[in-house]
Amino acid sequence: MNIPAVQRRATDSGDDVSKKRGDLKRFPLGRDGRFDALTDLADALYGRFKTEGKIADLDEAITLLRDALELRPIEDDDQSFSLNNLAVCLSNKYEILGVAGDLEEAIALGREALGTLTRFVKQAATHDLEEAIKLLRTALELRPSGHPHRSTSLHQLSLCFSNRHVNQQVVADLEEAVSLGREALELRPLGHSDRVLSLNHLAHLLRRRFQKQALKHDLEEAIKVLREALDLHPSGNLYRAFSFHELALCLSHRYDDQGVLADLEEAIMLGRAALELQLPGHPDHSVSLHNLACNLRRRFVKLAGISDLDVAIKLHRAALELRPSGHPRRSSSLYQLSVCLSSRYDSQGEAADLEEAVTFARAALEFRPPGHPDRVLSLNNLAHLLRRRFQTQASMHDLEEAIELLRSALELGPCGCLHRIFSSHELALCLSNRYDNQGVVADLDEAVSLGRVVLQLRPSGHPDRGVTLGNLACNLRRRFQKQAVRHDLEEAIRLLREALKLCPSGHPYWSFALHQLALCLSCRYDNWGVVADLEEAVTLRRAALDCLPPGHPHRGVVLYSLACVLWTKFQKQVDMPGLHRANSRHRTRPRSIADTPYSLFKLSLHLWQKFQKRAQLADLDEAICLATYALELVLPAHPDYPVFLNQLAVFIEERVRRLARQLNSDEPVLLSRAVGNLGALANYFRDRFRNQHAIVDVKEAITLCRYVLQFRPAGHPSRASSLHDLAQCLADRYRQQPIAADLDEAIALEQEALQLLTPGDSGYDISRQCLMDNLRLKFSSQVITNDSNVTLFDIKQVIHDIAFETLQTMPARLLHTHSGRLCNRDMQISQFMSSEQYKQLLSSCATCDSAKQMELIRAEVSRYFQYVMLSHRWGAGEPLFRDVEGKPIYHIPTNGGYGKLQAFCLVACERGYLWAWSDTCCIDKDSSAELQEAIGSMFVWYRQSALTIVYLSDVPDTGSFVSSEWFRRGWTLQELLASRTILFYTRTWSLYKNITSLNHKTDFAVLEELGRATGIESRFLMNFSPGMEDARSRLQWASLRATTRPEDIAYSLFGIFNLYLPIMYGESAENALGRLLSEIISRSGDISVLDWVGEPSPFHSCFPAHVTSYQKLPSPPPQPIAEEPETMLQAEQPVSPSLTLRMLYRSLTKLPLPRFLNRRLILPCITYRVAAMQRRKTNPSTRNYTYRIMASGLRPLEIALPEQTRRCDNVARCSTTCSSLALEVVLSIYRPSHYD
């Protein structure tokens, strides 16, 4: 009994079981056909058990299958089928009750290997798995090609080989599992109920083989197979979460292999979808949490979005709670959580993260004892973390432990193993650190040797070769400094030049390689005096500084190194008076990092003196650079900071004066670097202020930004960005110390910046948003009082919040009818808060009762943001979002669709509306998320609009709109039904038939024409409620309409049925319509949608392929009236219904609703609505009463009742009267159904 096959044949009706019981009675013991009757009844009972969960049905099915087995000899072809059926039932009973005897019996009797496989999974007993494989091979021989259940045996045998591969890692088992999985899939073609199961299984095997053999075609095939599986099972299917999970794993593998970010993004999206289906309590919930967290960390590594890392840590913590001590996957959660915390420490430097990472790494290592396949991974991770902690805390215990762990890892990892490379790399770093701390040359020599080994294992093209080159070169330079072997230094320089080629600008290792090469060149200059080496060393250090912004932990070291090399360079110059004076407060050459700012400042003073003598601007530019470096190292709280700043101001004043007289507009390289340093330092101070809120930091940032702005006069390409930076600093200071002048200047600066930019420029959107924020800040911070001295500060915030809340339910973008500009929500709020309506509202709030303020605010805000919607048929040249973004539409020539858009906005403006919306340009159709939201919200937007203007481009001024193409388009149906107020306009933008009423839906003549054009009753046209009531009629309204994209005909109906389903452009129209119909049935139980005539859909044969199949059916021919006169229901007095009818009624009311699940249509019964009921003449010789029934969809029929029904003038009211129960029973006629 193949489980899916049983589910496919079983029904929810008890009548099926009853029928099979009757069949069994007709085949007593000894009669041919009893075997089939026994298995059929067992089949029905098992199906009912799967639906209703009654263990009694399962027990009876097991008993019947035992009896059936007694009737068939072992060599019979049906024997394997029966053995499998019985084992499935026993296995199900074991899963529910946990009685080991059921499972043992299934195995001991040899009735099927599935029970053995289940015990293997539960107990990991290898002999069980071997026996299962042996039994399944036997079963497969009994099911030759063409046998209906051969695919089941193939699939189960493939599962066994897959499990044996997991247990024993024999490659041949995996190959056999893939081969059997493919053969099973071939026997389960499209439409087979178990095809999804085989697709998922094969994809899982291919992914595992890819992990072993790295064959890309396996991974590509797995992805393709999983996409097909997702297409086959709809929302809610049991296997959908597994497909999501597997596809996410495959895409993450492909991302790791190819680095395509789109794969990672889709993997994350699928991971979230799987998590939604596997809620807390689901056995795989922790797996979904874990895998999603891993992919989020991958994205953090790629994009450095700290929010991804925070979420990943949160998910890993949740998964860890679900994996207590002893859980087989607890070590994986501990390890991954440690890695995430380590990454966050690298990003934010929080010591607590590093400590916790070490704790989790230790715990993971404890769960991975010697022999565990991932022990090397944990050893490396813990050693790496201990080394990092040593770098911050200088605890030799950490470093010694890290070295010990890495040596253990090297013993476990085979040569060439990826983890062995990492172990060697980390061990070299640890030994290098120990050499720096203790000076043992043997450590340095071993570090060099290990570095060479790692370099050989990372050949050209390896992503980490550049890092390896740099680390080896660094150790060679150290050894040169110790042993003075020139070959080590020359090799270090060669390796670092190669590393720079492999690590381009922007690479995280770039600045390190630059600095190390500069150190090597300085060493060579110090020893052999090559001047070119000294010049290159200066250039390299400046380049390294460009990569390390102020505040970077390594910037001070590079500045110290730069000061040293500059001292060496300037020492060679003969015109340095006072450079070597012994009575200087500070030596020019720094002895330590603490001396660096004074050394740099002294050098800047020397250059200033040199400039005053020779008037060479390069000296002044260099002086500004060095003074800025010195300023950054002392910071505002230092007592020497004012001295440095004042001298810098002198330098800048002179340079600006010279710049103003300069005819050449080209900016020298040194000046550009000097100005860049000033800007970087300003940004550093601003960031410090935002983190530490020290007002002195933002004050210095403002000072430096003003210096930068002096170097960027009108016409300079970077002036707009400098204006913006200064405005940001002023706004930050205003928030801390609200001085109106700061905010006013910030607003003026942003406005000037926007005048220098155009939409599309890199800084335009940012400056515009900051201007809006500053304006809001200004509006909300002003205090208005009335005569009673009542402050309105809070009222402004309330108005702003209500305005924002109102806009959330409206389209994201609207056209401003006065200016013709397309405005987003921020621009709409800004427009409102600068309007006269806003000022009047503030004034009204100041004088009215506080109890009425909220009512007044909501009314005025709603009135201000009323909008008009356009309903039309698309034509050629319609303007899209990118065409009108940032451009007033009134300034664009009236070509193509622009003319229509302009006319629409003018009509809306003439009618007193400030905002308008058109589906052509108010949606960014390049954004799939925005398009999905727009389609899902379209009905609501039209329903909430103040007015919908319908433009009929094919209707002349004097014509009728009944034949307009607008009534044949799919999307216009919901626009017609959703809109409460509509005005129709003709080709020339004249009101239809010059009807001047405010709403054409309330005009009787127009409403009558609408009914003729659409076939929709006026009550629906005037007051339509979205939902699934009378679904068949709503589908009929759409049956004569069409859309440009075939799938849109279904999407256009989502709002009408009040459904929110995914929009998947590219799917077939049949699939889109099938998803809609299945959702209608699943939610409402309304099977009227099955009433259609036409071509069946490949999605499901009970559904039509096209919505056109719902056009009205021809009316049935009139039925002849009976010869004798018939009277409607009447009786002199009520009679009690019979017990039989009452029981029948109760059983019918308890039937489950029709539903659509896993692409299976489940109908407990079919209901026929009774249209009329007439009583025939009563035969005196009987006690029965005969009634003639007229039911929709059925021929007239007669029924006999033992009691007379009661007359009821209102048939609908009969269901509420107990005495008319007999009539209630026949108001709907039920027929059992087997559609599934």
C-alpha cells in the first residue's frame, strides 16, 4: 500500500468504507475476489485513518491485511504489494503509539523493508539497514518494469543507499542512490502524485554528490529539479518547506562557488519561506533557523550589513535553545554562533562578543571529540579566537594554547586539506606574535617555513594568495632586522609587490601590504641609501593612510612610520635651520607613537618657513597635510590642540588667499590630498559626536567643514557635497543645542546643494531627504501659543504622525496637480507642512477644545490628501516612472501618453484635488517588490480614492460607451467595482454625454448603460463588497475580458475576491488562474467555481484553462408541468420530523467543507440548490407524501416523505424552525463525491 497512493484513493466519506464492507460480505471465505475485497476495505480504512486519525481504522486495516496475506502464496505477484501495505500500517502505528513490538513484528515477519528502514533511522542499527537493502532488492525483482509499484521500491531502495552513504561514506552507495532515484523519477511522470517526492529526493542526492565531487552540473541539475518541484506543489503542501530548504542550500553552495549575490539573496528569501512553514514545534524548525542564519552571515561578509549579522546571531541562539546537550547538531550551532560573534567583534570591537565567541568555541570543541569529522574546524576556530584575544589582552596563556591547538589540528588534517592550510597559516601568525613578544628566533624561522608551505598550497588564482604573500614577507622583514640577510629583504619586497597586484585598491589587505612594503623600502634605504626607495616609501605610506580613515586602529602606526620617513627625507636637506636643536621641546624624529603629533607639527612649521622663503605652493600644501595629521592625533581635549588648530588656520587662510588669485583652475595633487584629509577628519569628529555626544567634537567638525568649503568655491565639482557635509554637522549640533541659526544655515546649505545637483546625481536624493528632515525639524520645534499660553509643540508632532499614518494606506507616489511633480511620501508631507492648510490647522488647534483636536486633525489631513485615480486603457508612448521622476509633467511636450497624463492632472486640479495617481508613472515597475505591493493594494487604493476618472479614448463626444474597449480589459473591472465615485470622460476629455452629476454611478441612465455593457447588476455596481460571495458570478463578469499579459487576468481578480497571493510574472495563465480558484475553494468552500464549460486546465482537470469558460451557460429548457394541479407547501398544523430525517440532517451539517490541498480537490459531497418544491396529490393507500423537486443543475425529481412539510412563505426562514426540518433537508440536495 503505497502511502501516497492510499491517500489518493481514500476519501473522507464514511460511505466509501460502508460500500467496501458490503463488497466484502459478497465475497465470503473461499470465494474468488475475497483478496481484492479485503485489500480494498483496508485501503479505505487506511485512507480514513490518514484523514481523521482514528487508530481503530488503522488496527482494522492491519487485521484485514493479515487475512489477505493468508490468501496469497509467497511467489504471487500480489504478495510483495501486501507485504508493503502491512509494513506501512505497522510503521504508522509505531510512529503514533511508539510500541516497539509493532516495528519488530514488521521486520521479524519480513513483510516489508520500510519498517526496517524506520528502525535504522531511529536506532542507527547498521544490520537493519543491510537487511532493508536486501529485502528491497527482492521486492524490486518481484516488481519488474511496468509494475505499478516499481517506482516505490526504487525510491525506498535509493533512500537506503543514501542512508548507508551517510553512515559509511562509501561513494558507490551515493552513486547507486542517484541512479535509483533517477529511475524512480522516470516512472513518476508529470501528474504523478509522488513526482514531487522523487524530485526532492534526487535533488538532495545531487547536492550531496556536489559537496563530495564539486561537479557543477550536479548542482545546476539539483537547482533545476527543485524549481520544478516548487512549481508542482502549491502553498501548504507538506513537501514545499523541504523544497525551499534544499533549494536554499543549493543556491548558497553556488554562491560559495561562483560568488553571484543574486543566488545568496534568493537563498535567504527561500530560507525565510521555509521558516514560515516550519513554525516553532516543527521538528525541522531548528534546521531552518540555522541555515537562514548561515546565509545571513554570508551576506554580511559580502555587504558588511551589521543588521544581517545581528539577525544571524539571534537565529543561532534560537536554534541552540532547540538543540540541548546531546543533540547531534548542537556542536554546529555552537560553532556557527562563535563564528558570528567573532565577525561582530571584528566589525564593532566589543570585547564581550570575543569572550562569548571563545566560550562557544570551547563548547563546540567539547562536542567534537577525537574522530569527529569537524574537530579540525573547531580546533582552528578556537585557536584563531585565542590569538585575537592575545592581541587585545596580551595574555601569553592564550597564545600558547592557540599554538597547541593548531599543532593538534595539523596532526589531524591530511596534506592538502583545506583546514590544514588554515592551520598552517594561523600557526605562522601565532609563532610570529610569540617572536615579537619573546624574541625566540626559532619561532620566526618556523613561521617563515609554514608561510612557504601555505604559499605553495595557495597557487596563483587562489583568493587568499595575496594575504599569504604579505604575511610571509612580513616575517622575512622581521628576520632581516634580526639577522641582516639581504636576501630576506629582497624576497620580502618582491612578495609584497606581487601581493599588491593581487589585492587591488579597496581590498581589506591593501593598506597592510602598502605599509609593509614601505617598511621594507625604508629598511633598504637605511642600509644601502637608494633614494628612490625613500621616495617610494613616502608615497606608499600616504596611499596606506588614504585607506585608513581617522580613528582606524592602525592609522596611528602608519602616521608614526610616515613621520619617521619624512624626518629621514628632510634630514638630507641642508636648509632645515633648527631641525636638530637640542633644546627643542620635542624632537622632530619621533621615538615612539606618542611623539608623532609633535614631529609632524614641527615638520609642518618647517615647511611653512620654507614656503615663506620660496613661495612654493607645494610646501604650503604639504604643511596643511602634516598639521592636519598632527591635529587628528591630539584631539580637542588635548592642551596642545588649540595651538595646532590655530597654526592650521594660518596655513589655510594663506592657501585660500593664494587660490583666489590663481588663474589655473586645476587643483594640485597635494592640495587635493590636504583638503581630503580635512574632510576625513571632519567626518571622524562628526562620527565621534554621534557616538559619544560630546559637543566639542561636532564643533570641531563644523570648523573643519568650513575650511573645506573655502577650498571649494562656486563652480568646484565637489562644492555640493561640501555644502551637504557642513549642513549635516550644523543640524547635528542643533539637535544637541537648539540654536535656530544653526538649523537655518543647514537648510540654506542643503538648498544651495540641491541647486547644484540634478535628479540622478549621486548626492541628490540624500540632500533632498536631509532638507526635508531639517524642514520638519524646524516646523516641529517652533512653539506657538494662544492667549491661554497653551503650547502647540506636541500638536505639531501629532499632526505629523497622523499625516504619516494616513499616507501609509495610500499609493507611495502621487502627482502634485499644481506643479505636475511626482512626489513620494516625504515630499507629500513636506508639501503639507509648508501649506496654508497646515497653518490654519495649527491655528484652529490652538483655539479649539482639546477633545476635538484629534477629530479636527484627522478630518483636515484626510481632506488635504484626497486623491484622484485614473482608469484607462494603455496606449502607445505611455510615460513610465523613470520618464517623469524629477520632471514636472507640465514642462514635457504633449506627445503620446504625456498629453493624456497632463489632461488627467488638469481635470483633477480643476475639480479641486491636489493629488492624482496613474498606473503608468506612479509605480516603479522595475522594482518587483513595489509592483507586488501595488497590485495587492490596487483595489484598496481605488476604494479609498475621492474620485476615479475613467478616460475612454475610443468614445466620441456624442457616442455611447457600451462598445468601448475599456469594458473588455481585465484590470478595469476592479477599478469599476472598487471606485465609489466615478466620472466618465470621452476622447476629448469632455464629460460623458455632458452629465454633470458628481458621480456617474448614481445617474440612472449611466447605471443602466453600465449594466448593459458589463452584465453586472446595478446593486453590485453601486455598492460592491470584495470577497468570495457568489464566486461563480464574479468569474463570469471577467469571462469576456482580456489582459496584455495572460497571467494578469487572474491577478486582476485578487482584489475582487479580497485575496492577497504572490504575483509571479512568467507563470502560465492556467497556473495563475488555478492558484486563484484553489484559494477560493480552500477559504470559502464554494464549489460553484467548478461550474464551467471549456478546456480543462493542466493545473487541475477540475479547473478551466481560461476564465472565458465562465461565460453564462445556456438556460435549461423549461420543464413540463404535471398534469394534476399542484399546491405549494402547506399544512394545517406542524408535525414533528422523523428521527431518520433529524439524524440525516445532523450528519450532513457535520460534513467538512470542500477544500483544495496539495493539488487535490476534496469534495465531501456536491450541493444542488433547490429552486422550487411542489407537493403532488397524496395517495390515500399510503402514509407517504410525494414532492416534486426543481434543483439547479438537476432534472426534476420526486421524493417521498413519511410526514407532511409545513408551509413557509419565506423559504430562507425555514432553516430556523424545528417543525419544518423535513423541508430544510431538501432545500439542498447532497450527492457524495469522489473528486480528489
